[in-house]
Amino acid sequence: MTMISEPDVPAIELGHRETVPGKPSRARMIGVIAVGALLVTAINVTAAVYLYRGVNDLKTIEARLDQLGQFEQRIGARIDTVNNGFQSRFETLDRQLQANFGQINGNVARLEQGQPAAASAPAPGAPEPSMLGNTTVADASAAYEGGADPADAQPSFKRKVAPPGPNPSYQRIQQPDGKVYYKKIN
């Protein structure tokens, strides 16, 4: 089909377009897209800020957990030190008990053979009673001959001897930050 046009009327209109109802204009469309992009950008910036804060909080918590691990190691080392101290004391008490049982068994064997059991040495670790302060055996026997019965006198025991110093089988290690560790020497 051919179309006849008037030569005075241009074929393409270059002026204002009429807006069709229900169809938005280009300017309005560009404005809506720009506002949407701005809104998406604002949401991304807000999410980035919260993500950055969350990462910093996570780093802080990790640092605290590392400190907790170090604290746990220090507590464990102190518990081991106390445990080793108790163990060495129990070993000492066990040796003393074994020595006392050996002495008692020897005395019982002598009594069974009819020999008198003589206490050649006092039991290790047992405190020696003293009569009325600083008295000697001669003073006690003189008091007994003088009519005083030693059973009637109230015994005053010596003060308990302080336990020996630290066990030499443990080495004390003090670090520059002030922490003290004990290491067992084999």
C-alpha cells in the first residue's frame, strides 16, 4: 500500500508528545529509578556499617577467648603445682608410716622371741614430749625421786617443727610478667 502525504506536513512530529493516560512519562520513570537506586545504596551502606561492627565485636570476643585459654592454662598449672605438693607430702607420710610399721613389726618379732623391745630411736616425725618446759632426763628423774609422779605432771609438748622448705624435685620458674610456675625435675 502506498500512502499519500501532503508535502507541507512533516512526516515525523518533533514537538511535545501527548501523555497517554496510564503510561508514565520518561522523566517520571527516570526519577523513580534514581530514587530506587538511592534507596538500595542507603540499605547497602547501612548493612556494611552493621557488618563492620559485627566483625569488630567478633574480633573482641576472639581476643577474650584467647585470654580465657591462657587463664585456663595458668589455673591448670597452679592445680598441678598444688597436686604435686600434696603428692610429695603423701609420699613423705607414706615413707614415715612404712618406717613406723617396720619398727613396730621388729618390736613385735622381738617380743615373740622373748626379747625385750627396746626403742633404739624415736619414730621419725613424731614430736618428743618434754616435761614442764626445758627439763632434762636427770631433772625428771630427780623430780620423780623427790616424790613427784611424772604421770601427774601435765606434759607440755614442743612446738611443731615447721615443714621443710620447697621440695627440691621441683624447680621454681618466675616469668617476666610475674607468673610463677613449678616444673618437676626428673
